[in-house]
Amino acid sequence: MQHARTEIASAVQPIIERWKGEEGPLLPILNGIQRELGHVPRDSIPVIAEALNLTRAEVYGVVSFYHDYRDKPAGRHVLKLCRAEACQSMGGDAVAEKLQKLLGIAFHETSVDGAVTLEPVYCLGLCACAPSAMLDGEVIGRLDDAKAEEIAAEVRA
Amino acid sequence: MTLKIYIPRDSGALALGAEKVARAVGAEIAGRDIDATVVRNGSRGLYWLEPMVEVETPAGRVAYGPVTADDVAGLFDAGLAEGGDHALCLGDPEAIPFLAKQTRLTFARCGITDPVSLADYEAHGGLGGLRNALAKTPLEIIEEVTESGLRGRGGAGFPTGIKWKTVHDTAGPQKYIVCNADEGDSGTFSDRMIMEGDPFVLVEGMTIAGVATGATKGYIYLRSEYPNAHRILNEAIDAARQAGILGKSVLGSQYAFDMEVRVGAGAYVCGEETALLDSLEGKRGQVRAKPPLPAHEGLFGRPTVINNVISLASVPIILDKGGAYYRDFGMGRSRGTIPIQITGNVKHGGLFEAAFGMTLGEIVDEIGGGTATGRPVRAVQVGGPLGAYFPRDLFDTPFDYEAFAAKDGLIGHAGIVVFDDTVDMLKQARFAMEFCAVESCGKCTPCRVGSTRGVEVLDRLRKGVAPEAQIEIVTDLCNTMKFGSLCALGGFTPYPVMSALTHFPEDFRPAPVREAAE
């Protein structure tokens, strides 16, 4: 445990140093940590709090407020599926059902083999080519059953 | 001369396979030994034709679309390099009715230029506004913006010139320009399109705002769902800094201005300006009570202009051609143009920039071409998840801030989501409440608690439990949320709910109760 904590501190420290002197550094730091580690570990919170002269509660309050921050690592792939109105109008709910079945997980879950995490997202700005998704940062439009099957195969490969 | 082939790097085009198309085109150019270069432009906004590939011929541009990677070899066989004919050939893109009918002021360059080439930007009229601005006094710049009648395109429609004047008149050791690029409304993507397709126009607009108000630092608060826009904005800002547009001396003037992009972390409410400011400061994105106005006490308590992307991107043309030129488009108190985003279940989805005043029916039926599924249009939601659902009966409403308000709706960020006759309006009303519950910042009770109670009431209605009583409760609840919430999230969630209930009452009175028989 002590070891893990040291490891986290050494991963987090350079990110803190990069942003510490800037205005409003907390979100850039948390974004940096999540990008680096795939999540914001609980043990990073005291390190950030001390560096920014905040309380742990304040930092935790921010981490828990935003949907993006995870407290545990995601799967090897992250699939974000748009759940908003434009995608609903083009059968997004049916595609969401299909993908949950294909992947064997519900929203906010990671598959047992650690292959994929499924997350809801409210709008990717692809509303004229709905339904849409984002797989590991790459955008996908006009989702249908065939594309859902391709995605399921890709994340399992 | 080297042939130019344009393939968009816009997210919408990428989502439809533009990257594969670009690779295939690159391979054909190399394989056939053609003297050609691929330019990664923005999108023209005709998404049913994306990926749309354009070739520059002596007779002008020729477009092809929608192109898949598998089509590419065949296109070259058909003489794409010379603008040759092919089943996918669309001819002159600007003659396509969807584009020909538009009035492109803010989006004049979008889809035409290389978004990160400053030379291209200037060759197409860029920087004219900033140069004119630098020849004026700050108050003259603000006068021009006020004269144009430009109102905040984020949704609130507040006059931009008045906001700038307030910041100009407020003393402070540091002032800020904050660009609200937290475009979270479903059915909208105009901010994304301009940031990906013509980022310099935003850089120019923010710089003009800085010069006019005395702000020297700008932030673009960008939502995390737009990583592609983030890359392109950063490339553009770097280029602008190297060219001396940003920095200690804006184009050699006495004004300093610099800017950076800050990325959010997934919170719809951060599109509300005061929540956005708190988020930029590194806090939970909670709404602030007003007053004080951000113009007086904004980011870090300093005087701050906070404007939407499209508002700021509309400033360069106003300073380039004059406030009167811009004001002469539009109707009533809605002046200039508005980039309407036609989305959802629609045949011709995309971005349509036009002067205010077209009717909703013209936009949906004529420009949009009806539904993608071919079924009748039943409802359209205008203005994002907090916008009202309009039935066909209201299709004569002109696209204008006041006209929509008069019909208990709103233009918002000008997104239109089209639904066919399979839509279940009770489900849509429930979703509006659910979305509000998920995204509420939690600061005020009507929004935080009201949204959850709203979901419960609509669930009881679905089950057929005393439907008349539930309708009465939800109506009363909406009234409380509308007048008791701190910001538009709780305050406007009643719009989709009540419009669904008012215009589609049949969906709220489901078939006779099953439970009674059980």
C-alpha cells in the first residue's frame, strides 16, 4: 500500500508542478492525472490538496462533481455512447440496448475481462449523423446494429 | 501546379470515415504518381454528404460525396483529379441548394480553408476585422458591436455590445475574456464546427474583445467531449502567437492579449456562465447567484466578458464590414445571421446559417427535407434539452428570439432536433427531468430535488396511477422549477416537459390502467 502511494505521488508530482503556478490549476491537474493513470486515485487527493493549499474535502468535492473523473481504472477500451435527444430520435436507445447485450455490461460498468468500460455521454456534437459514440477518443457516427457488432468485436480483439 | 484535394478533418466527417478516405486518397496519389496534396479542411456542414471530398480544378471546386474509402480508387479512375464525372459527383459545392440558400457571414470560410493555415485565413478575408479594430478606440469598437445588434448566441440573447461596455467601464487590475465553448446542448454543433473549421475567427474575435474592453487574457473553456476541436484550437493559437497576433503586442499595437484553452470534465451545467467561471477557477461547477454580474466580478472576481463561441466568432465580420452591414440582416430585435443546426431524424442534416426570420416549417420541411426515416415529422425540439417541443401546428413560427418566446419556446443555441411519428412524448418529458437530475449542480432545491420528483411523477403517470392528479402535480412542479431555480437548468427544464404535455396531451393519457385489473 505504501509502495502504491509512493508510485502515485511520483506520477502525480510532475503534473502538479506543470500547473501549480497557473491560474485555476485544479482541473488541468485532475485532467492530467486521469489522462496519465486512467483514473484519479484516492491517494492522489492528499498530494494535490497539500500542493494547492486546499483541504482534502475541497479536492474530493471537485473530483466527485465532474462526470469524467473515475475513482478506479477503466477497461482497456472506453466506449462513450451518446444518450441525448438527437441520438434518441435516430434509434439510439435500441443501439444502446444492443451494445449492452453484446458487451455483457450496463452503463458505468467494466467488463469482467477488463476489455471495455461503457459510459453514457450527453452529446458529442455529432447530432446530424446520429446515433453517435466515441471509442477511445475516436468518433463514430450513424451507429447501427452492424457498427455495434464491429465495435464489440474490436474491443474484444 | 500541385493539385489540391480537400478532405475534412471535422469530427462529423471523421465519424463517417474521413480518415480512411484520406488514407485511401493518399495511397492513390502516390500509386498513380499524381502531383497533388491533401488539405484537411473543415466541414461545409452538409452532413448527409460527408465525407465530402473536393478537388480544385481550373473551373473551380468540384465536390464528391458521401465518399467511402472503397469509392476512392473508382473516383480516381473516373478522373477525380480533373473533376471528372462519377455517380458521387456533386459538381460545384456552392451550387448545392442547401449551401446556395445560406447567408454565410460567421461561417464564410468554414469548409473552404485549411483551418490552421493563417495564410489561407488572410487570403479569405481574415484579420480584416482586427486590423480595423486596432485603428479605432476601444469605445468605437464597442459602438460598432452595439450597432450590429449582435445578441449572445449561447441562448440568452443578451446584447453583446452592452456586456462589453460594462466590462470596459469597470476598473480592474486584470480583466478577462472567457469564451464559453461548453456546447452541451443536444442538437447543436455550431461551436464545434467553427472551432474545427475556422478557429482563427474565434481567436480574432476574442482578441478584438480584449482590445475593446482592456482585457489581456483569454480563456476558451472547452468541453472534454471535443478532443478534436482541442487539437485544432491549440494549433491555431500557436500559429497566431508565432505570427504576432497574440502576445505582448497584438499585430504591433500597444495592446497585449494572449489566450489558452482549458478543458472541462463533463458537466452540462458548466455551460451556465457562472458555473463555468467557478469551474475555470478550479471549483465544483456550481451556479453563482447574480448579482454581481460577471462583467463586474467574474473570473477570480475580476471584470470578465463571457461570450459564446458564435458570438465571438461573429465579431470579426462586424468589425470588417461594419455594424450596419450585419444589422441589416434579420428581423425585429434579432439582427444578423444565426447558424441553425438541423439534426436528429432528418434527411438533410447539417448547419444552415441564415438571417433570422425563416419559419420553423421552412427549415424542417424544405431545407431539412423531412425525416430520414421517411415517416411524418411529429415533433421538433428547438434549443437543446431545455428547449420546447413544437408540433407541426407551430411550424409557422419565425426563427426569432421574441417569436419563439411568444410561443413558450426558445431558440437557445439554435439546434433543432427532428422526431418522426414514432416518438413517445411522455418518454421525452421524462428524459428532460432525468437529464436535469443527472446534471443539476445541486445548489438550489427546485432543480436538485424537483427534477428527481419530476421523474417519479412521470413514472407514476406512465403506470396509469391517478393520471389527472399526476398531471396536476407535474404542472405545479414545473411552475416551481421555472420561477424558483437559480439558473436555466432547473428554470428551463419545464419547457420540454410542459410543451410535450400541452402540445401532445394524447401521449400523457395512456391506455386504461393495467394495475387496476391486477
